[in-house]
Amino acid sequence: MIHRSCVALRFDPRVPTVPESKQKLQFLVNSTGMNMVAAFKLAKEQELDSKDAIILHQFSRPKNGIPSLSPFCLKIETYLRMLDLPYQNYFDGKLSPQGKMPWIEYNHEQVSGSEFIVDFLEEKLGVNLNKNLTPQEIAVSRAVTKMVEEHLYWTIAYCQWVDNVEETQKLLAMNGPLSDTLKWLLSHLNGSMVRREMYGHGIGRFSKEEVYTLMEKDLRTLATLLGDKKYFMGSKMSTLDATVFGHLAQAMWTLPGTWPEQLIKGELINLAMFCERMRRKFWPEWFVEVEDLYYDGDSESSTSSTPACLLDFGLFSRTDTLDDSDSSSQSARHTHTPSPESDHSLFDSDMGTGSENDIQLKEEIMPDLEV
């Protein structure tokens, strides 16, 4: 596995930095007399001026290892990794001019809204995860995307920020003497905002039981569509996979012991297998215990361990991990040679083919079930 990383964009002792970048900051401090914060801001501005740099603005990493509590932030960062596009994370909490998160900057152009970000990158860089889809498949993909982003999203947000707000509060990454107070304020303010926006949407006018009923229908629809396929639209990945993964990951890894987690890791296990395949393929630094991939009815055993916090790579490019035949042609300026040690993953093989990988995968996720 090869990572091309530069200075991480927040001063955190857990975050790896590059000595050259440290020297650059120290030089600014020594030569100009400015403090470290001012030097860092200047270095940041210089980085923004670099040509062809994709700057991704998003919320800070949570504490439990999942890259983001926002399905849309996780969607876009996963999308960039699926295309092997180098990018730089900014966790400055700054919203776009439209008040949106995430948003990107590219050659001094700002784009917000995940759909518009994808359209922008396709036009500017000539990349397209959907190029192998037929017009009918593209239409289905868009319809499912709207179901996930405009309907399922609200039910998961309700589960996170209203029904389980105290648990979600613990995932917020804040330090300092007032961190607990700030976490409480932020989580409850966000919960109030979710309630208000859900009411305006219409879905918030239903009871808790009705909201969860709508969630179950959406999850079962996704499970039926996925079936035993490797990705939602077949053997080749598409933008829809990044969209669904960004949302399902919230239920998989931020809502321990809740009903949606139990449903995905139990009856709808193919959704859990899809999420784990995506995690292993595009998030190698995100560690998850094997016991956290399935639900066996014992909530204590399923949530006893807490994964380490995800490392932040200031500039990330995933190489030597794509095994799809057309992946190297997604962008002419991003090529690589597959490595036999990292190119193979337990979750890369198509399911339902009877291969040894399929059997091993199902035994690992469902040790007590017959395959």
C-alpha cells in the first residue's frame, strides 16, 4: 500500500506530518517573527494556490474510527478514493458560501453539494465511475440515489441525532476543559435542526415507529437491489456505491446496538458485506473488529471494543489497490501497477460464484451460519 501524503492540516500529535513541511513552517517563524498559527495560515494559503489540488472541506473526524458522521462527506471522500484522485482534507469547519458541507476547491473554483461536486470533477478531470452503465442503469442509479439521499438519509439522521443523540454526542471529537459542554450543545443543537428540517420535509410529522418503518422499507429495497452482486449496479463500481456506502456506514458503525444496525448486520447481511468490502478496499487505515461485522443477538459482545481513531492523511492517493480492469483508465494522469500483495482482498471477489473467497468471507462474517 502506498500513500502520498503531505502535511496534515491540523496540529494533532496523532497525525503524521512530513518533515519538509515542518521545516517550512519553522522557517516562516524564524525568518519573519510570526507565531506558529500565522505561519500555518500562510502555508495553508500557499497550498491552496497549488495548481490542480483538490481541497476537500469537511467535518472533523469522529472518535470511533469512522471517517465522518456525515453521509455526504463520507460519500465524496470515498468517491475520490474510488477514482484514485489525490486530495487534501481541510477540517476547518468552514461551510461553503451556500452553507453546505462538504465542498471542494479546485484551481480557485468552489463547488458544494455532492451531486454538483461529482458533475464538476467529471467535467474538469474527465473521470466517470458510471461509464460502463447503460442509459437504463444510469436512470435506476439516479432513482436509487434520490431514495437514499432524500428519504433514507432523514431516517438515519433521526436515529443518530434525535433518538440516540446521547450516544452520538460521545463520538464528537473535542478536547479541552469545556469539551463535554460543547459536545452537549452541538449535538442537541444539531438534533433540534434535524427535527425542524424533517418536519419541513414531511417525514418528521410521523411517529418514531413510522419513521423506522420507512427506514426498514428503504433498507430492504437496497438489500433486494444488491442481491449477491459485488456492487449495486453489477461487477463494476459506480457512483451509487459511494452514495449508499456513505449512508449505510452510519448505521453500521455509529449506532451500536440500535435496530438499524441489527437489521443490517443480521437479516440484511448482504448490506453489511457490501459495506465491509468498500471499507477494506478504499479505507485501509480504518480498522474494524471482525466481531463488529455481524449481529449475534448479544449487544454487549458486539460493542465491547472501541476501534482506534482514524488517522488523517492531509493528501491522500490510494494506489496499488484497484483490481477492476477499467480502473486505471478513469484518469489519464493517475496510473499505477498492481501489487500482488495488496491488490487482492477477501471482499473483492464477486459473491454467489462459489469461490473459496466467498465461503471464507461468509464464514468470517457469519461464523454460526451455514454457507
